[in-house]
Amino acid sequence: MEQQPPEGRDGSAAAGGPPTCYRHPGRETGIRCVRCERSICTDCMVEASVGFQCPECVRDGSGTGHHAAAVRPRTLAGGRVAADPRLITKILVGLNLAVFAAVLIAEQSGYSLLDDLLLFGRAYSGDPSAGIEGVAEGQWYRLVTSMFLHQEVWHIAFNMLGLWWLGGPLEAALGRGRYLALYLLSGLAGSALTYGISDPAQGSLGASGAVFGLLGATAVLMRRMNYDMRPVIALLVVNLIFTFNPWGAIAWQAHVGGLVAGALIAVAMVHAPRERRNLVQYGACALVLVVVVAAVLIRTAALT
């Protein structure tokens, strides 16, 4: 059995060592609870009127004069602190893997599920008898289904690694509902931009738009927490280089649309004033959705 290093009340791994989260001893952090002064990581911190508090102090209602049940732990964006901060991320990864497996099974049976779920504007599908299909023909569901659709192993592998690395910390910081809204709206924005300006007969698929939305949101969150921005900037630059490379068939529209939408939504999530937090956050999500719907309607009118 592996032994844990001795830990002090402040969460430091050893005397003179860097402080670590008292709930996650392996995570170094510079954040302390303003009540008990224990070190806490970004997954454990709960925004308070001044600074941050640990979940235990918030749950116990220390120094508030209120019953513990009246004090609910909240994330940085105002969501509830969940026991499993990666639940939605796990579900999203599972959905993507399930759709990938379904596509493979269908292909083995001689049926192309890709033709039914792929994003394209207006064209003849793989079945000539079906006639003209696409989003412009009323198949709006393709804007969503294509977000969970992958054909190559390397494609789903890269997207799921990005979803896992970026999604977990964001889900913990935003809360489940806000995080899910960020993911879905980023993916929809990427699909809408792809549909809006790409060749209507050009197919597009993948979770890249949503993952780029998480990347943009991560940059906003790190800026909000005054973290070192160099790692996320380097990651963003590398991904943009791959996005606009001249030798690969990548739907850069999905990447750009998701990145912009994710960053804008994240700004509203983490910078909304406390007294108008829900209004600003829900309003920003609604605004992005309205823009997506308007873009789809305009493109549909142009194609039909």
C-alpha cells in the first residue's frame, strides 16, 4: 500500500514544501480558504464575498450564523459543488465513444450511419433514392449529431483527450449545468459557422468545435484566476496551426466558431457580477443560441 506524505494543516506536503490542496494532496496550489486557511485547489474552491472558501467551511456554515443546510457550496461561476466534478465530462466522452462504436457496427453490417448523421448543407446523400438532403432541407438535427460523430480512430482519440483534459477542470469551476451549456453551444456555433460558409456539399463531423470552445473557456478561466497564461497560449497556437495547415482536410470553421463562442460564454460565466449572475450568464447563452439560429436561417434561405 502506498503511503501518503505527511501533510500539515495548511496542506503542504512537508515542511518547507509547496502548499498542496488538503483534499487532493498531489495538487500544488496557492489558494487558501479565507476561513480555515487550508490550501485548496481550483476544484475545491468556492467563491465567497471575499476570496475563496473550502467546501467544508461552506457546508458547515462556519461563522455565518446560519444552519449548515442553508449554505450551499458554490463554484466560481455560481454552480453547485458536485461530489463528482467530472460526471458530465464522463458522459460526453461515453456518448462520443458510443456513437463511434455504432458507426463501426453499422459499417460492418453494410449500412452507412455517417450519411444519416453527417453535417452538410444541401446535397445528394449516399443513397440516390433519398433525393437531396442536408440542413437546408430541414434536417437541423445534423448540426447536433455531427458533434458526436467520428470516423477515424486518431480523430476521436485527439478530441476525447482534449475533452478529458480541458473538460474536467472547467466542469469543476463552472458547475454541471453551465459547463454542459458551454459545451453544447460551442459545438453548435462551430456547426453553424461550418454550415454558413462552407461548400453545402462538403461533409463535416467531429467534436472539435465543442473542444475548441472548452479551450477558449480555459483561457478565460486561467486569466480570471491570474494563472500563468503561457501553457494555454502555446496550446492554442499549436491547435490553430493544425487548424489552418495547408495539407489537411480540417473544418477550420468549426474550430473558429467553437473557440469564439466558448470564450464569450466563459467571460459571462466567470465575470458576471454576483447580484446579476444568472441574468448575465443565461443571457449570454441565449444570445449565442439566437445568433446560431439566425445564421442557420439565413444560410438556409440562401440555399433554398
